[in-house]
Amino acid sequence: MLFRDIIGQEDIKQHMQKALREGKISHAYIISGEKESGKMMLAKTFSQALFCEQGGEEPCGECPSCKKVAHDNHPDLIYVRHEKPNLISVDEIRDQVVGDMSIRPYSAKRKIYIVEDAQLMNASGQNAILKSLEEPPAYVTMILLTDNASALLQTIRSRCIQLNIQPVMKEREQIKRQLMRTYQMPEYEAEAILNFSQGNVGKAYVLANSEGFRTLMDEVLSLVFSVFSMQQIEVERKAAEIKTAVKNKELDVKEYLDLLVLWYRDVLLYKATANLEYIYFKDHIREIRKQAKRADFENINNVLQKIEECRAQVRANVDLELVFILLMQVMKEI
Ligand SMILES: [Zn+2]
């Protein structure tokens, strides 16, 4: 990945490329931003440029060093691993960072340590990192990635250059076009993905890449199209189907509900404004128009409210079959 292929984040890219150009690389960086917002992508591109044998402000992508970084097997790029999902232990920091730092780089002029989810370091882990940040060998660069920089000690933060990832709403159109082009998806699907990811580019690409997303979309559309005319027995069958699909991990129930909300929000929006501008499911405007005409505001609000109730029930592990039977009964009113 080149800097110029990363959408948005102009400030961070400019900072990194200026540092590369001037050869003024800090010993430590914090890249903070919400989950899947592209922190690792930026850290990796920066590392690649730092190791690149061409030494430019973009990685060349072709030299052996660039290729090793791309394949995650550059010996001087160390990703700090941790065993427990919610903790980076002090021993892991000692083994992989503090103890390793005095060993000179294997093949490059530099050694880069990337600590993903740095907020998972407890106080002793952070103190160990802090010690190593006080007098690091000249060849060391540490990159801490976090979705919660305030969980890091002030003393660590003050020793790092902090780069904050901004949600990229203003580049929304650009991302949308790129999604449509890259994944050959219709506009409404790209819009839906963007709406889900709320300007969070990494997540948008994860969704666009996920095979399941299109299937999920089709599933939801087929339900909202047909629920109106379903007999009770079909409702029950459908609910059982959904439960099985969730159990087999073929369907993410949270995303399913998100898409249902998106549909009924469209119906509501169209009923209120008759304006197509903010409609996501533009390709299905005939059905939206039909439902908007058929339902009154109360019906639509009931469904939206019911979906919110379902979310709470899903979190509370209420039987999914029952949850969906009740939901569909409300949806049938539209
Ligand atoms: Zn290169």
C-alpha cells in the first residue's frame, strides 16, 4: 500500500512523508483512532517506506525490503504479540521489546516495533515500555496503535508523536466511488456500507470485501419485500431459518438488524420528504414508494422501535426465533 492509495488522513500522511523526506524520524509514535480505521495500514506503509531500499517518501513496493514488509516477514519489523485477548502482559513487553531492543537490526538500519492495541498494556507493561523509551538505541522506532490513547500513561504520550486518525466524512464521495469501482457494487450498496462504517475507511473495505455482505443484503431485501404477504407458518419458518443461519455463523444478526433499520429509515424518509436524495436503496425505489404509501408514520416508527428492542433482546440472549417472529409480526403491518 502506498501513501497515495490511502484515502484521507492527509495530516498523518503529510507528517510521515515530511519525516521521511527530511530523515527526521521520531523514536516513538502513537497512532490513535477507532477500530479498523486504518491505523495498521498507516503504520505498515510508514515502516515499508522506512525500510525501502529506494529511500523515497513512498515505499517503492518492489524492492526485497518492501516485499518483506508486505508479507509480514521483515526480520526488523517486530509486531508485538500477546496471548491473552485483553491483555498485553509485562513479560510479553520484556521479551519482545525491552529485551530485544539491544540486539542490533538484522538486515536494515532500523528496527521497528509495532504494538497493536497498546491500550491493553497494563501499568507494569507500560512502565517497561516507558523505560525503553527513555534511552532507546538510535536505530529503534516504536509505533503504538490504540483506539484509546487516554489509557496510555501521560509519560508515554509525552515521549511520542501522537497522530490522530479522523473519521473521513468529507471524503465520503471519493470512498463511495472507489468502493463502486473496486467491488463493482451498485451505489446503494456502497452507501449502505459507508453508512455502516460511518466514515471509517478500514471498516468499509472489510465490509465491501466480505463475501457475506451481498448475501446479507439480498436476505434483508427478500424479507422486507415478502413479509407483508407471509402467512403465520411462513413467518415461523423464516424465523427458524434466521436462527439457524446465525448459529452457523452465516449471518451476523447485528448487521442484519442494521440493514433492516436502513430499509425502514428509507421508507420513513421517503414518506416524509418524497425526496430521493438521501435514500440508500435507490435501486428499489418502487418498493419503497409502495411501502411508504401503504404504511402510516406510526407503523414505520413501530418497526424501527421494535428493531431496537430486538437488539436488546439479542444482547440478552433471548431465543432468536421468538425475537424474529415478533419482529416480523410488526413488519407485516407495513
Ligand atoms: Zn522498496
